[in-house]
Amino acid sequence: MTAELDAIAQKMVADGKGILAADESSGTIKKRFDAIGVESTEENRRDYRELMFRSEAMTKYISGVILYEETIRQKAKDGTPLVSLIQQAGSIPGIKVDAGAKPQPAFPGETITEGLDGLAGRLKEFYDLGARFAKWRAVIDIDTAKGIPSYGSIRANAHALARYAALCQEAGIVPIVEPEVLMDGSHDIDTCYQVTEWVLKTTFEELYYQRVRLEGMVLKPNMIVPGKKAAKQASVAEVAEKTVRVLKSCVPSVVPGIAFLSGGQSDEDATAHLDAMVKLGGLPWKLTYSYGRALQAAPQKAWAGKAENVAKAQAAFTHRAHMNSLAALGQWSSEEERKAA
């Protein structure tokens, strides 16, 4: 079992490939569809995701796909299970298993991610449906004026992440451990660094206590960026240097790979930051992408719910995936971006 978990984790962070986060909840995808004037019906959600799973990007640049519970059970228009389309492309199906971040009792303004109850049984079912990795997201906000985040909230979220990861490995599923420090707010880049360091150190301590095998997991962290409303934004070089520094001080070298979330960055910023980190070199683990919006914003806009736009949307998705593949290899440049656009 451990050899199998390790092999899947390695495949998830294969050179030049990354993970597509297509696990938007019904509420989130409705917001995305509203923005492009498309009704969020089960059929439209399926058609949109199917067009991505049938694209050239899947075979070349995507190692795995995080699915929402609805999607893992859906069939394509021709009756093929969507999971089979992902597998046929040589990619690994995964599943989001948390039940979302809910207000944490006695911690105003902070959240705890729920979903541990009954998780062992659900993981067995998802394994039978073809999932070989899973995702659980902990959400950490920064509000220095209110003393957020607190020790109690960070500890509770790290503990839940570790218990989830242990349950996954028991079920033969690789856990993506995602402690996300949000980029909302007006905090500076150094505050993001300090909070992320605290969150990562606490998370790996809890993973140790829960006996999670680090070789059989993938970390999905935020990058070190200032808050969106911060007076001073950071250069690509500063983001890359500070992100790599905090990861080197917190993430054990046996972890096979780190697949970043984009966290609200623009498409090109997310790509440029990843590329700059890989170019720094001397890293003990693979760095790659696990983007949702930063891979999907362009294809959603191109598709706009119309069957005649499918090829155009697939081309937009393949372009974004290709740019991020180059970044994961340290070969991206803004010239490449323009050339292929």
C-alpha cells in the first residue's frame, strides 16, 4: 500500500504536469457561470467539465483532476463516465472530501473545515469510483487588528487536516494537504510570511502526531504574497524568494511535491511566480501547480455555454495549462505567453 501511495504522489507532481482543480462547489460554479451568463444546471456543469477532460491539455500538461462529488458520478454526453475520460487521458482522478469551512465556535471571524464524520466510509466509496487522491482545504484568514489568526484556530485546522490525511492513506488514497492562508485583506508580505510559517510548522507537527506518511502526500499551500488591499504589492522575485524560503524552513524534504494554489492571483501572476521559484533551483521537492480559477477563467469565458465554442474553450485551456507546464519546468517567459496567445 505505501509503495502504491508513494508512486501516485510522485505521478501527481510529474515533471511539467500539474493538477486541475475542477472541484468548485455548486455555489462557486454558479458564481463563475453567472459571470459568463450561463445557467448552472447539472447538464451545463457536465458539458463544461467534459470539454476540459477531452482537451489536448489533459494528455500533455495535467497529472490529476480534483473533482466535486457530483462530477465523479457523472457521465459524458456519450455515456462514458467522466472518471474514465480522465483515466484515458493518462491523468489521475481525485476528489474534494471536505464539507467546507464553517464559523469556528468561540473564535469570531475564524473558520474550521468540517467533514471528518463518516469520512472513512466516503473514502472507500470514492476509491471504488476511481479516486486515487483527495483534497481537504483549511482556510486561514489574516486580520491583525482582530488578532486573527489565533493559535486555537490554526491548531484545530492543522489537526483536522492531519486526521483527514491519515484516513486517506488508510483508504489507499493520497491526501492533498491544503492549508490556505488567504490573500484577502491589507496585510503586508512579511505578515503573510509569518502566518504561513506558523501554519505550515503546526500542520507538519500534527501530520507527525497522526503518523501520516509524508512520502505519500502532496502539499498545496499558498504563495507568500501581500494582501490584495495592501498599499505595497510585491515583485515576482520577492514572492518567489520568500515563498521558497518559508517552504525550505517548514516542509520536510521527503514530501514528493508542492502543488501551489493560485488563491485569487491573476492567471499570469500565478504562472510567473511558479516559474521564478523553479528557476531559483536547489529544491528538495518538485514544485508545480494545482490551479482552479487560474486555469479555468480563460476557457470559461471562451466557452460561454455555447456548443460551437467548445474548440475555442479547449484551446484556451490548453494554452493556460501549457504556460503553467513551462513554469513548472522553469522555462516560462512573457514572450512565450505572447507567442502562443
